[in-house]
Amino acid sequence: MNDLIIKPTQKSLDVKCIPGEVSLSGNSILSDPKVFFEPVFKWVDEYIKQPEASTTVNLKFEYVDTASVQRIFDVLKHLKELRNNDKELNVNWYYEMDDPELLELGEIMDGRLGLEFNYIEY
């Protein structure tokens, strides 16, 4: 399986998808999030067919627009299938102490998905 690396811009995320790790960080202010996230969805589709025993998801956002939030939620929902196949899935949600809205976004996603995020202040 090939790694998926997408370099960030001022408006798009830094994406790193390698077996055992999915990391999204930075800003997501996208004119068409569906197009941006398409390769991520394809990679996740392939990965869940032959996953590692344990997968860690690292989410460290500066700003995420509403349309991107839905795509990120969809990626996590798909990765949740790993647990249905007796695989370990750990989600780390990084947030700044002075950004309660971002922490709240993580808590909302976590509540809807039931993944028990690890909240890490930086």
C-alpha cells in the first residue's frame, strides 16, 4: 500500500496517511473539500481492507471550515470500521488552551462517533 502525503498550503491541510497512522493538521479552508478529501477517502478504503493491528489518528487543526468538518467526520466514521474488525483505533485531538471552540468541535465529533478521543493540549 502506498503512503499518501499531501503538502499543506495556507488554506489546505497537511495530510499524512501511512499504515498505522492518519494525520491531518493545519488549516482547512477549502473551496471544494470533496475534491481535496477524495484521495484520503480512497486511501482509507484500501487501508481498512488490510489494516495494521493498531491505527492512530492525529488531528491538529488551526482552523477548519464547516464543509471540511463534514469530510473529516466522514473519514473518522469510515475509520471506525476498524473497531468492528477487532483492530485498535486511537484518535488524538490536539487543541490550544485558548481555543475552546476547537476543543468543543472535537467533543461534538467524539460524541457522535463514540470513539473516545484523547484530548491533548498544546
